[in-house]
Amino acid sequence: MRPEATIDLVWKPFQLNPWMPTEGMNRDAYLTAKFGASDAGRIYDNIRQSGLADDIEFNFDQISRTPNTLNAHRLIAWSRRIGGGDHQNAVVQALFEAYFQKGEDIGEASILTEIAAIVGLDPTAARIYLNSDEDLEAIRAEDTKARQLGVQGVPCFVVDKRFAVSGAQEPEYFMPLFDLALADLSVK
């Protein structure tokens, strides 16, 4: 819709549950604590129906654990650093599929290492990285910075480091933001 725009999509860390124990927690206990026993089913049924409209099949019933996503965020950042944006996008897509469609625990290093291999990254290097503390504090700091800037949920899109859009939006919603960013580029 804006072929003249050069888009560099960068995924930044934001944990929905920064308090989550390292090992994650039972999904039913998490949903009951967060939404109440009856509301969780209704909420996820709505999400499932919305996904089907876009050919996304959410399999929430396959999810048995809600993960701590800190290492998943580390893998996302690492994949961009060593493989560029295409690898980062592939890791994010693989994480979404593993969790939302297959119900895999994306807090587990073994699952994250498999994801690295699936997208063409060196699984041994990924395992070594994930078993280290490298980038741990940097990822936590970025998550904290997002909260300080007012990010409260996902998705949150930042266009041209100036314009923020929260929530799932139709593609047309972004066009005025892209136009503003393109107009600024033409003035410079």
C-alpha cells in the first residue's frame, strides 16, 4: 500500500507477565488468576474466532503451561544480531506457531533451540547462548523501558521512533503514520 516506504521491522522485548516464575506455570491456574474461571474461555473463544477470519488457527486447548518468555525474547534479539531482520522475523513466526498452534512451552531452552534450528540458525550456538546470561539484563532493561514509555500490552507498533499504535489494527490504520514518516523524509 506504500511501496515507496522502506520498512525495517524490529521486534522489541515486552513481557506480558514479567512476574512469571522462570519455569512458567500451569495454564489453567494462570487463566483463573488472570481472568477468573469463566471469563478466560469467552475471551479466548473471541480470539480464536478472530484468528480464523485471517486463516490463523489458535489451539489454546493445546497449551498446558504459560511460559516465562524472557529467553524467547533473548532468542529474538540474538537472531537479529547474528542473522538480521529476516531471521528475527522467522524466529518470531516460529515462536507464535510453537506456542499458539502446537501448545509448546516456549520458555524451555530445548524448544527454543529447536526453533533456532528450524529457521536456519546454529542450534549449538543458540543453546550455548540460552544457557548463558548474555543479554539477560539488556532484555530486562528494554522491557522496563517500554513500560516506562507507557506500553501496557501487545501488539504495540512504533513507527519512525515517534508514533505509537496499540492493539491489533487494520492495515489501513497505519497509512497516515507511514505518510507522516515519508513526508518527514522528503523534507530532509
